[in-house]
Amino acid sequence: MLHTVAQPWMWVAFIAFVLAMLAIDVVALGGSRAHKVSVREAAAWSVVWVSLALAFDFGLWMYLTETVGREIATAKAMEFLTGYVIEKSLSVDNIFIFLLIFGHFAVPPQYQRKVLLYGVLGAIVMRVIMILAGSWVVTQFAWVLYLFGVFLLITGFRMLVSTEAEPDLDANPVLKLAKKLLPFTKEFHKEKFSIKVDGKRVFTPLLLVLILIEVSDVIFAVDSIPAIFAVTTDPFIVFTSNIFAIMGLRALYFLLADMADRFHLLKFGLAFVLMFVGIKMLIVKWMHVPTDVSLMVIGLILGGSIIASLIATRHKKH
């Protein structure tokens, strides 16, 4: 049985809120027209998404204080905040990959918005499935958390030693299979994923970009979801913190797209965060690391890597 502080109505209300906010986000960042999102728009929406996450956390704390007591409410609010920070920081690594994919296919900025929208929707669906499955597995087999810890240690170490390496997108097996099974045009046709040529349906390179974006979402979900289980096994906390981080991903991408090279040392910070979380999971039987201490350590690692990045690139011309 999955243990959660959430009532059924809280799940329904949160999902309804997510759908409503995604609809508003679609309209605000261009609606159905091809549109290059400005830095000002992206910054405003990034502030909106972070503010909504913090407001949700505060509202959750207030509700739980009234229903189950302040001690549990504070613990759950801290779990949400720590999980959100972990997921938000790891989503930055998604952005580096998105930039690589868009650059490889030379996708015009005004067409990137639609691909990212579908990418976010796909990521939400996949996260729901993986979170519910992961929560059930952890509840039934507690020892799985140790496997998650080992996995995160290995992933963090691999990220640490390959931060400068760029994946060969042309060698991607999913991409090769798609090209073998489907007919593709050589050029883009606005924001369309497919068109008709001489009565036959053919696909544009934008579909290949979307496929790679979705594949990268799956890969990063495999990294990030085990990480949050080091903080909490409550499926509602895992789900809400994940979704808030993902919903702000599009705005964060457009905010950082033109200055991602200023944060090249952040990948080292993310690697150390994964390794720290992995170690925390492995030593939990002998030493419990409080959630607020975890949040402080993660904040120091990320803050240090961001400051180091900005100092290292302070003389770089844009």
C-alpha cells in the first residue's frame, strides 16, 4: 500500500491545475502560431512557475498543519522543496541536451516552442507512469532504494568524467530506426511534423527532433526519479515536485538558451548532487541525513558550481 498524506481530491485538484496552467502557458508563449520566445517572456514565466511551486508548498504546509499537525506538515513541505530543487537542477541538464539537438538539426528558434510543448506533455505522462510504478516497487521491496543509490552513484560518476563529451546524435539507434521506417523530407515545413507530397504522407525533420527530445526525457526521468526517492517515498510529494519542475522547463530553456555556455561547470555540480543523493540512500540504515541538511548541501553544491561558472566565463564575449 502506498503511504501518502494526500486525499483523492488533492490529486484531482492538482491535475486540473496542471492542465489549466499548461493551457495558459501555451497561449502565453505563442499560442498556435510559430513564435520566437523572448528572454523577457521566458524570464517572466520562469518567475511565475517558481512562485507557483513555492505557493503550492506553502499551501500544502498550511493544509497539513490543520489536518495532521505542524510536525508532519513541516516535514512534508521540506520534502517537497528539496525534491523540487533536485528536479529543477537536474532539468538544467535537459536544457544542455535540448540545445545540442536543436543545434544539430538547425531548428529555427520560432519552431522550437512547439517541439518543447509536446516534449513537456510527453514528459509529464512518462513521469506519472514511472513515479507510480516506482512508488509501488519501493513500498513492496524497500531494498530497491539501495539499488537506486548505487545507480545514482554510477550515474553521477559517469556524468563527472564525461562532462565535456557530446553524444553522437547521428549514431542514435532510435533515430536510425525512425529514418529506416519513415519517409522524411530534407527541409522544415514551418511547425508541421508531417505533410502530404503527391498524395503521400511524409514527415519533416521536426519529427526527428521531437523523437530525440522524448528519448532524452525518458533518460533524464530514469536519473531524476530515483534521486527524489532519497528524499521521500510519498507519491504525491514525488509527483507534484516533479511536475512543477517539468512545467517550468520550457520557459527555463528559452531563458538560458543564449547563455548556456556561461554555466558549463554546472554539470559538475549536478554530478556531485547525484553522487551525494546516492550516498545518502546507501547509508540510510546507519545514518539518517535530515531533509533540511540535504537541501542545504544540494544548495551549496549547485550555488558553488553556478558561481564558479560565472567567474570562469566572466570575460567571455557574447
